[in-house]
Amino acid sequence: MSEPQVQVQPVWQSRIDALKVNVYENRIALGQAAGLDAANQIKSLLAEKAAIRIIFAAAPSQNEMLETLAQDDAIDWSRITVFHMDEYIGLREDAPQRFGCFLKDRLFDQVKPGTVHLINSMNQAEDECRRYSALLEEAPIDIVCLGIGENGHIAFIDPPVADFADPELIKRVELDDVCRQQQVNDGCFDHLADVPTHALTLTIPALMSGTHLFCSVPGVTKHQAVKRTLNGAISTECPSTILRQHPDCTMYLDRDSYGR
């Protein structure tokens, strides 16, 4: 059994509309705090319910949070169904950049959730959207662990395809150049030309349907997106601004992403 971890304290806290904002000294503290808070919420829900359902983002920004979550031996993962937010179209099935592979490597293969629902972008897009939507609709989503992109995207909902009232739960989208360049900046691909141009992604209503949201956003490259998220108009021009309307979303920042 791992030793219980001590909760890291933020250096600054605020609330922007409904959004709780916690700022930490660095990304390690940020990830530990987000992971511990998510773990505590999971255990609290499992004390009340027979099973719960969680959606995870797959990105380097989530590494420290996922590592912390995986270390909590008190979570009964056999009672948890997991989903992920998005998947590239056009990568081979075993490509390390695939988000399903990312989450299996960093969390799912370690903790062995009771049920793992991965987006299969090798399927025809319309059929896969129908299949995955049906799985999402089987029961409410309890927790969403997410980040935001350099252009303010959540999942792969970039500004050109964002719709706060989207009738779909998952859809095929074209990725904008800022989003694709971020994948190079994050070290996931060597060149922009290597990054797929399309993906399947959960929509904003699908993500906002989660009861509890934990949003981890470290790093100086996210500063402008964070600034817009917290201070700009709530608009699809910066999709992450919608998080300010969620009744229980906490955003975890470090000094680099917050800018102080």
C-alpha cells in the first residue's frame, strides 16, 4: 500500500462566476492537488453508489494528475467505468500518439477499471459516433478530468466547431492549425505535417454533463488561454469559457499558466 499523500495547498484561490480557481507553486503541486481532489471525490461517490462513470482527457498536461490518481490504493476501480474525450482519425491502431494508448499506459493498465470504453476511430465515423453516444447515454457521467488547449479548446472542440448547445455527444471534427501545432509543442509529434487533420471528439454538452469537473492546466504555453478563460466573454471563440457556468468545476493552475 502506498503512503497517504498530504494535500498540497494553493498559493492563491478565487472564484470566477461559478468556476473555482486554485493556483499552485508549480505543475507538480498542481497535478498532485488535482489528483488528490479527484481521488477523494471518487471515493466519496463510491461510498454512496454501486458504480460510477468517469471521462478522462489524454494530454501531457494531465500527467501529474493521472500519476497521483493511480497511486491511490483505496480506490475500487472495479466499480468504475471509464471513457476518454477524443481520438485522432488516421493513425495506426498501435500509434503511441493515440489517446486511448496514452491513457492505457498512464492509468488504465495500472488500475484496471471495471469497464474501459475507448473511442475506435478505425471505425467509420458515423457508426462510431452512434456507438459511443449510446454508451455515454447509458447512465450519468459522475466525473470529468480535463484540460484546456492553447486556443481554449476542451476535448478537440476548437473555436470553429464549438457549439455550447450541440445536439450531439460525439462528432467528427477538423482540427485547426493552432490545435495541431500544440501537439508538436507538447512533443507528441515531430512536425505539424505529422499531426492528423481530423478527430472524433466529445462535444461541449457531453463534457458539461459531468457532475464534478477537475480541470488541470499547467505551463506557460497555456497562459493566454487561461487569461481568456477567466476574463473574457463566455463565447465559442474561446470554448473553455463555458466552464465558468458549470456548477462544480475546479481549475488547477500553476504560476506559469496563471501568470503570477
